Amino acid sequence: MSIDLSAASEATTFEQLEVLWNKEEGTAWCYWDPAPRPCFNAEVLAGIRHLREQLPVQQIHDQADAGKPCFLVFGSKTPGTYNLGGDLSLFKQLIKARDRKRLEEYALACIDAVHLAHTGADLPLTSIGLVQGTALGGGMEAALACNMIVAERGVQMGLPEVMFNLFPGMGAYSFLSRRLGAAETERVILSGKTWSSEELHELGVVDLLADPGHGEDMVREYIAERRRRSPNAMVALQSVRQAMNPVTYEELEKITQIWVDAAMRLNDRDLKIMDRLVRSQDRIGRRLMMARAS
């Protein structure tokens, strides 16, 4: 089935994305709830692209001007799943149809989303990826785009794209290399491995580990602590981070064009392997929908 990216982008409400502003915490809690599969479909991406419109911009600036740090938290409403990444069914459809233009449109929508997370929607916001379930491919990239990652113990994260002869092209290299350096980044990407949150914490990818079911509690505790102790320093460091070690939109766009070119070179064997992952996304999606209906 074809997905109309332009129609989703023009939507005024986004049922698969919920944004809650807590003034006392100085925090916008952003939860995606994609359907029918827990991946980045067009509606979720459009919701993130328009996220700034749902934020109290003046309040955020006022708090920052008063030396109070503010935060943007990205989490998931899908039990056991943060996000399974790109819409692989759409990828396969567009590659087989040789529709480079629409594949590029989807890829650019993805980097719009990760760049917004990385820059805090161009507001004085520190972004936090709250990972309480499996994060694969673009799901892991979405967490990496955030300024920090809080993950629950036992969570699985990985970049499986190499399995079907591709690479994660929506920011993984850029964000990981800022944390790990180029050599270690390539080792992680080329491994195709699924990593536990504990392993990634040891590597320095995950910043804070929480016990299962307590990820949100840890985020709230961290926010309260940062707003209580040295809040002015926290506001300043957010500006320093963006000034000294930015991942620019231009960088993401160049890498995405390489990804689109590589995707268009995939052969039938590669697409058959991708199809196995599509079926996995579908199974998880059906299981989640049945659980919600019961």
C-alpha cells in the first residue's frame, strides 16, 4: 500500500504523536505511538517535523533566560518497543518501483526528525531519548540524535541494516562518531549486532541506566536535579554543545543522499532479506494491536 508523505505532512493533528508540556518540570514529554507497525511511518515523522508548533516557545525562552534548563523527552507508548526504525515495507516498495524521488522524500523526512531532536527544535532544550523497549535501525538513530540517552536495563538496541547490504543513513554515523570516534562507530555499524543497554552504557553510548519500568522516574529525577543544582551552568552547556560539536543538517543531508544511492543498488537477494525484517515488524505490530484490543 502506498503511503502519501505529502498528505501526512499537511495534517494539523497527529494521532500517533502525543506532546505534553509540564511547566513545573520545564519539560516537553513527546511520545510516539505508531500503527499498524511500531516504525517511523509518515504520520509520526510529520508530527515530529511540526513539533515546535506544539511547544510553548515563549515559556521555554523565559525559563532559559532565568537560568532554568528545559528538556525535550522522546519516548514510546508501545509496550516493550521504543521503535523498530524505518518503514521497511515502504522502502522495499519504492526500491522495487525504482521511485528514487519518494525514497529521498522519506529519507529527508527522517533527517528532519533527527535534526530536530539533536537541536532541541532550535530552542534552549536538552533532548533526552527515553528508551524503554527495543530500538532498532532508525529507532536507535532517533535515540542517538538526542543529547543524552536514558535506557532501561535489558533493553535491546541495534543497527541491522548491514544484514540487507545497506547502512543506517539517517544520522547513526554522525551521532555515534561524536560519542565513540570513527573506528568504533564503524565497528558497531558493520557488526549488525543487537546490543544490550548495559553493553552500550559500557561503550559510552547510553548515558544513564534505569531499572526496568523505572526509566521515566530516572528522567524525572535527573531533570529535577539539573534544575536544582547548577541550573545556569546546564543552560550554558546546552549552548556550548551546539556550538562546539554540532551535527549540521547539511551533514545529515549529504549522508542521506549516499544512503538513497546505496538503497537503489540493492538487488533481489538483499530485498528478500529485508522482507524477513518487514514480516518481523508486521508480527510485532499485529501482536501489539491484539493486545490493545483485548
